[in-house]
Amino acid sequence: MTELLRLDGVACIRGDRLVFEGLSLALGRGEALWLRGPNGAGKSSLIRLAAGLLRPAAGTVTRRERIALIDEAAALDTELPLRKALDFWARVDTVDGPAVTRAMDDMALASLAEVPVSMLSTGQRKRAAMARVIASCAPIWLLDEPANGMDDAAQARLVAGIAKHRANGGAVLLASHFALGISDLAEIDMGAFV
């Protein structure tokens, strides 16, 4: 198995508070790992460590491929129509236009292509953020509460997108309050590392 992401003995301190310590994990091609636990257990902090947005207080983080991240911000220009906002990220990620079209189709967003991002509902913005991740073609997906605000149909599309990504050799690190019905999902209880 080829490891795409590895964390060895990482610790996280936010402010003066130890959030977690001694945490190790590895994700290979086709694998998915669910970070579960109550609010404040460090799920989002671990996603940010894996993304390189936070430095670990101890331990190491190794990424062997590109990443795509969903967190609380959609990271889409709210003034642009949805398609143009997604095309901007496609250029940054050096992927072609058809990748954006496929991602929009996967998340049922084609009918919203000309709608400004600022006019999208919460669920539509989450689907748009997921389309950005899909279109990136990044092998490692870091998903922090990706289903928040999504209805059942959108969650089913999210789960299908994750399954397709894994089938194509991608890896997923998922922080969520629930497992979303994803098959063959390993898990870590973040509450055990404090």
C-alpha cells in the first residue's frame, strides 16, 4: 500500500490548552478515516494539521500528494457566478474545464452555474465546496464536516463522490459528527487522545 498521508505522534495545543497528543495515523490509496468525537475534541484541528495550516506541537506530518480541503469556509468568491468561481480554482489546481463540469454534475450544480455564489443556500454552498474538491483531482481529501447543511439527496451525492474518489485511488480524512453511511470506513475517537 502506498501511503499518501502520515501523522506520527502529533500533538496540538490551541491557546494554552492541550487538544490532543500522541496521535498517529496513515492513509493509503483507497482508504478513508473518520475522525469522530464531541465538539472540542480536536477533529478540525487535526484536519488543519494534516493540511499544513497548523503546526503540530510535537510529532510529524507527511503528505506525499496534493490535498483538497473543505472546512467552515467555502473558499469561493461570493461575487462570481458559481461556474466562474469554480473555474478560478481549476486554474489554480491546473485542471481542465471538463473536470469542473463533471464535478458540478456529480454534485447536481449545473442549473446553478450562473448564480452568484452569494445567492446560494447553505447546502448549495457545501455542494459547491465539494465540487471544488472533486474538480481539484487532488489525491488526498481533507473534509471537515462536509455534510453540514446538506439535505439527504446532497449527502448521498457526497457519499457517492467519496466512493468514486477512493475507487480511483484517492484517500479521505473525514471529520464529522456522524459516519454518513460510508462503507469500509476506519475511525479514530478523538476523545481518546486528550
